[in-house]
Amino acid sequence: MFMKEYYFVEKEGWVFTVERNDKISIPSSRKEVKFPFEIKSKIVSCPEYTVYYCTTKTERLDSNWIFKDDICVMDNVDKILRKATNMTYVRPSVLAIIEKNNKILMVKSTRGVSKGFWNLPGGFIDYMEKPEDGLKREVKEETNLDVKKMKLFGVYNHKFENPNVNHQYYMYGFVYLCEVENEPRVVDDEIEEIKYFSVEDAIKNTKNEFVKMALQDLKKQNKRIKAVVFDLDNTLIDFMKMKTLASESAISAMKDAGLEIDYQKGLRILKELFKEYGIENQRIFNIFLEKVLGKVDYKILSAGIVSYRKVKESFIEPYPNVIPTLIELIKRGYILGIVSDASRIQAWTRLCGMKLQHFFDFVITLDDTGVMKPDKRVFDTVKRKLNLRGDEIVFVGDDLVKDINGGNKAGFKTVFAKYGHVKTKIGIKHPNKKIKPDYTIKDIKDILDIL
């Protein structure tokens, strides 16, 4: 049987119509359209007929043109025109990209066109609802998560097939990067399962073209990165553990050399002096003895320094997976750099001690900038050195204030080295929950998944 064809011709919100069987309809042959037009897409396809969506550059000349918004309330319109008109309305939807440990949260639907498929949390926007409000509502309904912060990532358009009713919907998708509270759980019979996927697996497992396009762009965004810059202490080297062990050894050696002080009291005083004068202070043992004895006893001082240096030199080694990770980053073509608040001689001594001096294209120290992180001038120095924008650089560090907050303000992509952010007996660092990195890693090798 010959399938009937119809042509829905629209121009600036007006539809070209014809009269058929005392009803207003749309042309069923090209001859009924007395002006040039162009077929853009198929909008209805069923066993009885097909409707094509068309546009034209011709001016509206007669009463055959009807304002599209009036069609839904007109009584003398046939079902083909009514159905085709409905199909041409754009449907707005919202979707949330929620990341945790470099993975994307996905939900599996129990009904609708996404039934049985993995999708980003989200859905249609209600009448008079803002996209942001619709996103919060949908995420809460599907995952029980509260969206606390969101940023528009992109707006996507796509034509969706609905084989159950032979319809094709044209939709806009507002996709947001979201920060959430709580842990996700299924709270609605619309969702049967919630799971985190890597970006690659999320793209493979979804049938939603919006999701594929958004996640492909997310993947491409990470590929724009041209340089990876590391903090040194507690990011590449377990500096605080070394500092703690070396300090404990120094106190013991000074006691053996004649210093009369309780061991724990001595450690507590040294810890307080590190906080007051800085973890890198080169006269810290002089200051310690002046506080404890009222003077510097050079025999005791020398015993402490020798013991401290002996432990320090024997301990200098990188975290596990540092070297293979750096090798892989170089293979991928990234520029590698170091930014440290240590002096030039201290930074290079540590790098050479770990045999890492040849891995990096540049090393920026306190001697080069004259200021410490998170001062903006430190990060501006990196951008000038590389001649790159902030969003082309990843900064990896263990200090939320110095590394992450400083990097965020400079426009860098920031990676929080959580493995290095630990409270030690020296007790220098304190977490700041208000500062949010772009990514968090538990092992330096995890950065390979991000990039």
C-alpha cells in the first residue's frame, strides 16, 4: 500500500495549511505547496502516513498561513495537522553531571523512552519552571541528592525517536556540572538502579544522545590540558612523614648529647616552633635551644642537625606510583613542572635525591617568585612561563588553601592530592571544606584517569 506523505511547512511560527474534507490540514503533495520549500526532517512516521518538517524563504502571502500556537485550540483542525504541530514544539530538559572520584553518576530508568538504559539524572522542565529549579527537583526525585552548586556546562539539541507512538521529539538539553550533598539512593519507582561509571563507560552504556554529546565534550575539555604542574612536598614526596621522623631523631640525639628535657615535651616545643617560624626554617634548632636552654649549645646543636640530616637523606623517596605516572604523562605529551614554596636549593636537592630531576620541564621556587602560594603572582609566573591559559594547565597539590584555592583563582584545573593531605605529628595542615577542587585523587596514578 502506498504511504501518504504530508508536508508541514513553517516560517517564523506560522504554518502553511490547506482545506481538506472541511478540515484544516497540511499539504499532501508538493503541488499543493505553490512556492519553493526545503524538507528538513521527518517528524511523524507511521504505517498510514509520513509527515516531513519543511521550511521556506517565501513571504506569507495569504490566509492559508496560520499561527502555530493557535492550532492546538482550533476545532476545525484534522488530527494530522494537530499531531504534526505537537511534534514541532521543542521540549526543554535538564541533566546533571555529578562526579565522584573521577566517575560519573548514572541512573537506570524503569519507564519512558529511556527504559532499561543508563542516563544522567534529570528530566523535563515543568511549566514556568527555571532550568536550575527543574534540575534540583529531578536530581532529588531520582537520587535523593541535594544539589548545592551548579554550573552550566552546555546546551545540546537532538531529535529523539519514540517507536512506541511513531513520534520524533526535538529537544534541548541544559547540562550542568553539579556539586551535591548526601549519598545517592533509589527513592522513586521511576529509577531501578544508580551507579558510578568512568566517562568512557558512561558513554558506552547510555542511549541518550544528549548524554553522549555532553560527556564527549567533558572528555575533550580534559584533552585541552597541555601542562601538568605539581606541588613538591606531600604531593611527590611524603615530606611531612620525613619531617616527623627526622625531628624525632633530632630530639633523641640532642638528649644523648646532654640536653635535659622530656622527649615528648621536646617534640611539642619543636612542633610549636615549626608552626610559628615555618616548616622550612633553617635555624629552627638554634631557636629551639634558645627557647629551652636560653642559649645555643653547639655540641647539642650539631648532634641534632647531624641526626636530622641523616634521617632526612635516607628517607627522601617519592610516593608509590610517582615515577610510572610521570613517565606515562610524558608519553602522552604533557609539559611537566614543579611549583614549590621551598628555596631553589631545597627543591632541587629533594628532586635529585628522589632521582626525579630529569622528569620536569621547569621548576619554580620561592627564589623565583619572592612570594608563596596561594599568592596570585606564583600562578601568573606559571602561565607566563608556559605561555598558556589557566584552563590549559592542571595543578596538583595537597594543600587546599595554597594549592587548590590558589589554582582555582588563577583559572587552573585543580587536582587535590588527598593522599598527601594527612595530619601528622608535626601538625601543620588543616582541611578547609569550603574550597572545592575540580578533582580529588587518592593515588597519584589516578590523574591518568582524569587526563
